Amino acid sequence: MSLPPDPAFERLAAAASGWLETLDDEQRSLATFAFDDDERFAWAYVPGPRRGLAVAEMTNPQRRAAMTIVDEALSERGAREVGGVIGLEPILGELEQRAGRGNWLRRDPELYWHALFGRPGPDDPWSWRIGGHHIAIHVTVAGGRVIGATPSFLGANPATVPDGPSAGQRTLDGEERLARAFLATLTPDQRRVAIVDPVAPADILSGTGRRAELRDVPEGIRHDALEAAQRSALEALVRHYLGRYDPAVATDQWSRLVDAGLDGVTFAWAGPDEQGRGHYYAIRGPSLLIEYDNTQNGANHVHSVWRDATNDWGGDLLAEHYRSAHRPG
């Protein structure tokens, strides 16, 4: 039996429909795609144009309506982090201009694109995406519930604002802080298993393809090789990534991970563990991939991604939804 629609996701559909209603025909043609369009599986986190409707092409009321979707799809913290990442663009532009870099003009908080796939509503599947430099957030809905919340990418450059009115600000903090807290719990023998390389890779290793490329992503110490307090510390880190989304989504996603089994989940660290030096970590499981790196710009440039090996873009649960929706009787 299918579950009843959740009021939180009804609010999300209302927010998406409300934004759509503010658009004129030309804007709507840019912003909307068929649900089965291959564009739904496209994502990136480097600067550059995306398909969809750019904030730069919206009126102020349309921008507010678009941000309402962000507020409804994400947790309060997640929405704040998305806003914070966008707010780093002019800071990064100023830093690059002072350094004499010619491409600083591309740092623009209006160069973020919203896209809708399918029609928001309780019946047919639909999804929403926001993308731009250091942001790639996807939400897939079917049967009145969020069935997919990945890929989920957030980055921050600078990770810590070095000077000016926002000096010391860290837009993304928990991803590093909680990982270091977990690493600090490990014994010397456990660290020899968990720390897989003295040098961190320059970027995430799983790529931006329709499926995460796992070949080069390291495996380290297993969840079932940890003591209870250590397991709790690792789980807190994983749940921090899930906590970008609406609490009901985060709870559902955590339940899926637990059902799949946490014993085989692994944590691997690469690079030194001293603050201010380039580092990387990966968390892998049967249906889980998390990667984090802070190596560029003097280890002051963060990338963080959460993916689901079986359910990116809601693929696994979408198939289940179709089977249930079309079951005879």
C-alpha cells in the first residue's frame, strides 16, 4: 500500500507550482523539461552556464518564489548553506581581482539556474534542480513524497573568508569538523587502516556522470570495526550530509541506509590531518557515497558530495513507484 502524501512535500509542490506561475512563456520554455529528458541527469559544480532559468533572468518576485522552493526542499541549515555558497561569489571575485586574475568577473551570484522536470503535483513524478558554481541540488518526487535527494553537492571558496567584513566566516563547517572529530577517536592501529594515503587527491574522484565512478574512491576502516562511540561519531558525519534536506527526507534517507546495512560502510582519509593542509575523505557503503576534499587554494576551497549508488535521481524508488502504480488491481 502506498503511503499518503506528506504535507511537507505538498508544500514543496505548491512552491514549485507557484514559481512556475510567475514565469512568462519564454521563461517557462527555459525552465521546464519533460521528466524523461536526459537533461535531468546532467550536473556540474564548476563555473559556467547550465540549462534552466538563471536567477539573472528573473524578476525580484520570481527570485523570491524560486528561493521558496529551496526553503521547502531543504532544512533550515541546508537552505542557509545554499544561500551562503551563493553569497561567497562576490567575495571570491574580489579576492581574485586583488590577485590579478582575469576571470574574476564570472563570480556572479545571479549565475545560478533553476529547472523543473515534469509537472509538480501529486500524480506523475517530477523533479527540481538548482545548479551553478559549487551548487548541484536535486530533488525527485513521486506519489507525493520525495524519493530522491541525490546527487547533492555543495562547495565553498573560500572555505574560510580570510579578511574583510565577513572574515572568519565558514559557510560549510560540519563536513570538516565532524570528520576530524571522528578521526580523533581512532586508535593508532585504526588510523593505519583509515588513513589510506599521505597525499590527498586534488578533487573528488567519483566524477559528475549519471552514475558515480567508484573505481578510484578508496575504502578504509569499516563501521563494524569501530567501538560504539566511534560508530556514533561516523554516523553523525553521515547524517550531517543527509541533514541538508527537509527533516522528513533526512529521516527517510537514514532509514534506507540502516536497512541496507551499516556494517560494511567504510571511512577513508587521505592527506595529513593537520589543520590548514590539504585533505580528503570518502565514506562508502552499499548505497552510499560521500566525498569531501579541501586541497585547492591553499587548502581553503571545499568540495563535498553525497550520492546514492542505487538511487541517484530517485532511480531505485522510482522503479518501485512505477511497479506499485501499475500493479493489477
